[in-house]
Amino acid sequence: MDLKPRIEALIAAEGPITVEHYMALCLHDPQHGYYATRPALGAQGDFITAPLVSQMFGELIGLWAAQVWLAAGSPSPFRLVEIGPGDGTLMTDALRALRRAVPAFLDAADLWLVEASPPLRARQAAALQGAHPRWADRLEDVPDGSPLIVIANEFLDCLPARQFTRDARGAWAERRVGLDARGTLAFGLGPAPAGFTPPAAFIDTPPGVVVEVSPRQVGFAAMLAGRIVSDGGAALLIDYGAADPAPGDTLQAIRAHQKVDPLTTPGEADLTVHADFPAVMAAVRAAGAQAAIRTQGEFLQRLGIEARASALATARPDRAQTLDAQLQRLTGDAQMGALFKAGAIWRTGDPPPPGFP
Ligand code: SAH
């Protein structure tokens, strides 16, 4: 049975499910989940990410990691960890830049990829053959005891959120996926868990406006920060989402570069929510680490993306226009530059990573 009839049968038997549960089934059901079966990155696929826009993205992030490592006194060994590496493009570009600029970094690096998707693991293995990566299902499974430098682009948005809204009487309710009169998937409201209170910024949200809370994003951030506090190192999380708390339903399904209804083709479209950077940063600080956030545009400019684009254009004048379009796409306010944010995490007492002082 396909995923849709299976979810309908589950709801018919057990009642409506939370948006968090629905999203987890759509993405990770082992038989029919999107990431388990058909993750389609790239122009021919469902969505494009920054490393696929331009080689400059992965190159600059590789050099960011090298500067973090040098500032920490070049520890050897250390773990270089990418979470959700997709088709391996970011790491391929990073390693190419590092091999030329800071080969000692690669000698000291123990490369780990945290990846849930079997088809993407296979693509990563093909792309990164010479680099001898190892894979883990979760960051918790990457061995501790050495400093770590963690990179994750568009990973937080895969970690599901719960959605809450106030009903006409002002009481908090949880948005759920249930069945309509025809037995098809439909959104509805159910009671919020007893004692539910929204984050302080959302206390006065008017009825009908959706507020998202992601225990999975917050739990991941707390665990990552805890690792950095105990083992040393830094992390870079890049994703789309607001820098300050903002209400709103950000659940989005994308298929073949088009927004589609999140309920019509479960498991066949990529399903995401915005990264909740305010909650992620608060969890990092509560765990005793430092956190800062910049727009992607400002972060890449501080790392020198304009100089890198000019250098590439000087070497290949025939590609100058393409490179300028890539630069605009990654940094322009109307494109990815402002919606996407770069969040950094580092150990208290260490200098802030490049781009964040
Ligand atoms: N970073 C890549 C891919 C982004 S897509 C890029 O920028 O192009 C999201 C990635 O996160 C995919 O590799 C997906 O399989 C992985 N992923 C999603 N949920 C995950 C989870 N719970 N655990 C580990 N990896 C996950």
C-alpha cells in the first residue's frame, strides 16, 4: 500500500496525528518516506540548495572550517562532521579547496557524515570515495572524545515541528492531520497537551494564527551544543527561517520545484518547516555554549565571496556572467541572502568563528 492510504488507515484506526508525526512519516517512513525512497536534489529533481547553486558555497565553508581548526591550535585528530550531506556536493567542494589551501587540516580530519537516507548515502559514497568518510544515523553515534567541526546546510528544516493555534475562545489547540467526510487527509484542530504554554513571544498571538514549536530542532541543538562544550569545536547551521520569533505556518511541500499541497502526495514531495533559529540559539546558550546568527548574504560576504567570484571570473572570463548570477543568488536580499541564516555555535571562551565576531 502507498503511504497515503497507510496514513489514512492509521488515522481511521487511532485518530488524528500531530503535524510533527505526519512530517516524520512523510520524510522517513522506511518503506515510502521521501528521504527513504526518492530524495531528488538538483535541477532535474525537486529542489536546489546553495551548494548546488555554486561551488563557491562549499569552498568558503571548507575554508571557514579550516580557520576554526587553526584558531583552536590545529588539534589532531578532530572530527569533521557534515549532517544531511545531500548528494555530497558541499563536502566535495570544501575538500577540494582545503586540499589546496590547508592540507594539514585534511591529514588531521576524521570525516563523518550523518545521514538518514540510504539512497543519499550511496550518492555521498560515490562523490567522496577518496576521502574515506564514515556514516552515522545520528550525531549521537559519532564517537566523542575529540573536538568536532560540524556543518549542516538545510538540515534543521527537515526536523519536524508541532503547530498550535488559539481557538475562537482563546484556548490553545494543536493542529492535526485527520480525515474529512470523504475519508481524505485534512487539517483540523485537537486539544493542546494539558498545561501547554507557547514560547513567551507568542503568548498574545490572536486566534487562528499558527505558532510552531519544534522539540526535535531544540533537542538537536541542545545535544550538539553539549558535545561542543565537552569536546570543543564549533558548528555552522545554515537554513531558512526568521532570526526573531515570528508566528506563522511554514509547513511546505515542494515537488519538481513547485509548491504543492502538503497533504496530497505524502512521501512524494519534500516536506519542510522553517528553522526555528530563536529557539535553537536559546537551547545552545542554555547548554552553556555561545551562539550567533547572521543572514547568509552577510556571512558569505564576510568570508570573502565577492573576492572568490572575481578570482574565478578572472581565470574563466567566459563564466563571468554565470558566476555573478550565482553570487547574486546566494547573497542577494531578494534571493537566498536574507531568508537564509547562518547560525554558529562555539565553546565559551573560544574566539567566535570567522564571519561571527
Ligand atoms: N545539505 C545538502 C542536502 C540538504 S537536504 C545540501 O545543502 O544540498 C536534507 C539532508 O538531510 C538530506 O541529506 C537528508 O537525507 C538529510 N536528513 C533529513 N532528515 C534527517 C535526519 N533526521 N537525520 C539525518 N539526516 C537527515
